[in-house]
Amino acid sequence: MQTLVNIAYLLAAVLFILGLKKLSSPKTARAGNLLAMIGMFLAVVVTLLDRQIVDFTYILIGVVVGSAIGTVSAMKVQMTAMPQMVALFNGFGGAASALVAFSEYEFSRPTSNQMEFSVILNIILSVLIGMVTFTGSFIAFAKLQRIMRGPPMVFAMQKPANALIFLAVIGLGTAMAWDPANNDFLLAILLLAGVLGVLAVIPIGGADMPVVISLLNSYSGLAASATGFVLHNNMLIISGALVGASGIILSRIMCKAMNRSLANVLFAAVGTDGGETAATGGAAETRRATEYTVEDAAMVLENAQSVIIVPGYGLAVAQAQHVLHEMEALLMKRGVNVRYAIHPVAGRMPGHMNVLLAEANVSYDLLFEMDAINDDFQNTDVALVIGANDVINPAARLKKESPLYGMPILNVDKAKSVMIVKRSLAAGFAGEDNDLFFDPKTMMVFGDAKKIVMELAHALKAA
């Protein structure tokens, strides 16, 4: 029986790895999701059968209730709210790991003096990382949902306070190793870890939310892996390690895309919560951007031979991906070479833009990552920007005091003409004014992205 269980776990692990591999490309992402789902289903079924559970009543109730909640949530959630949903998933994953480890400790406490040090250590790690993930993810959710508004919350002695809490957790963990039967130590660790999760995320600004989400995802995996060691469950160890490693790698990729260190992301308090910061620079207050009508913009697109579309978070907020796909099809029918330029941190989580455009059935062949398309802007007639700001801001190249300085951006300003659809001249998540708005070759078309793109499509049809 144990041999069959190990074979099933090995098969599930292979499915997880293949699923992760396929998630690296938009073309194969759906297949990757399916493989990972099959692997998880197999792992859950085998675990339930292997553990010789006496009564499945509560488990069945949990499966039914959880499946109902998951199905309804997945069907109702808007694509714009997907980052919030991922944050909640991370949080619940961390909480589940912490609760399982804590319950295993309580079950074993009567004989805790015989517990191995490695088991105690993993219980502490699971509770610590799980609770940090739980509370930190809910703070991230509140920021993304704009329940918590305004700039990052920074107070005096914040970093020393976090360090003291972490040292207190280490001290409590050491005390628990000496006296495993005293559950007060683990309860205190659980409480302090929850506080640490809140304090760790509140100073992080909206500009860094993609990194925060991928990092919290990594934390949830590490917590699960530690719980796997507590339960002596190989599958939980493997799957948690895969999530933890992939989350760390993704966080590193996001940091590289912003040309910033992970420490800078966690402690620099960059950016606002919603990308609606008013223009603050003196030049931005006195200069006037050139505003164009939809008819003017349609005429420029109609006469273009090549167009690169740059989607941003404004596209997601306006739910404009479907009408944008319709407009793209109209341009291509006219013989215009249309492509999409995707910046790694264009949305509120890694891959957000790819998911939005895939929902609208935009061909994967039209989606190009920044490195693959950046040199093509200089030979492009029109760069059409829909709701993007920081990822096209030339301050990243020119302004050393800017929080964006050094971040690789899309070379939109190199195109022959630039057309920007945006609600206002407000700064982006980093709080930095964008000089591109005032460039003589830039056409600003103000308004809701969905409404403007729909009018552009109608104008192209009429033409």
C-alpha cells in the first residue's frame, strides 16, 4: 500500500512540475493549470485514503462547502479583481498550514517530551510563516481592493519594531524547544507572527504590489512545506517546496523588471495605493498636454501601417480588453501590423495583462514581452497606450531622484506617434509625473478606456 501511495505522490509531483513548466507561456498556461489540478486531485484522494480516516463526515462537509465557495467566487470575480483573489488564496493557504501544524502540536502535546527537535522546529516555522502570510495577504488584499487608501503607512522606529518582534519569536521558539509541553509559547508565536505580517506589508506601496503578491505566494508554499515535515507527508513537502521556489524566482524576476532589490521593495515604501496621485512637479502644473478627439485619433490609426498597443492597469479597471480586441481586429483587417507590448509589471500581479487579454481571446502570437519588442518602437507609426503610466515613463531613464530610475521601460517615446488613452494627467503608482504626456508627438485622449476604445472602433467601422 505504501508503495502505491509513493508512486501516486510521485505522479502528482510530476504533474505539478509539468504544470509549472507550461505556465511559463500564455499559449500553454491553460494546459498547465489542468495538469496541476489533476495532480492536486490525485494527491488529495491518495492522502485521504492513506491516512485511514475513521469518519469522513466533516471532510465531506468541508469539501462541499469549500467547493461551493470556490466555484461561486471563481465565476463571479472580475478579471480586474484577480490580484485580490490571489492575495486571499495566499492568505488562506498560509492560515491552513499554521492551523494544521498547531493542531498536530496540540494532538502530540501529551507526549511532546518525546518529540524530535526537527518536528518542533518545523511546527514553529509553519506557524510563523503561515501567520505572516495570512495577515500580510489580507493587508495586501485591503490595499488592492482600496479598503486601505493613501500612501504607504510608515512610522518612526518601524524597522526596529519589526526586528524586535522577530527576535521575540526566536526567543519564544527557543523556550518552546526546551519546554515543548507549554503551549503558551506557540500561542505567543502565532499572535506575534500575525502582527509581524501586518507590519511587514503596510509600508509597501502600490507600485510594488506585483512583487508582494508573488513573495506572499512563496511564503504560503514554504509554510506548507514545513507542515509537510511535521506530518511526515512527502507530497506536502514537494508541492510546498515547488510553490516556495517558484514564488521566490518570480519575485526575483519582478525585482529585475523594476531594477530594484527585494530589500528596496520591502522597505522603501514606494508608490501610492491606486495610481491617482495628483501631479506634483512644478512643470507638470504649468505645462499643457495636447488633447485630441476620438475622431482625430481614429484618423491617425486609420492611416498607420504599424501599431503597438501597450495595455496597463487602466485597461483592467475599465474592462476594455474585449472592445480593444475588436478594434485590433478592425485594424488588422485594414492591413495594419498590430502587436501588444507587455511589461512584466504592467498589472497588479505577474501575468495580469496576459490573463486579461487571453480572456478576450487575443491571439497569443500578438503578445510580445518587453525585451522582444522594445527595439521595434522606433520603426512603429503609432504606440497606443491604454491606461499605462509608470511602465512608459521616461523618468526611469533620465531622472536619478525618481523612484522609477533604472527601471526598464517600454520605449513608447521612440515611436513616430504616441497615443495615450487615460482618465487624467495623474501620476502612476510610483507617484512620478510623466513627461511623455507633454511631448509634442503625444496625443492625449482623455476618458474611460472602454468608452474611448469603443468609440474608436465605431469610427474605424464607419471609415
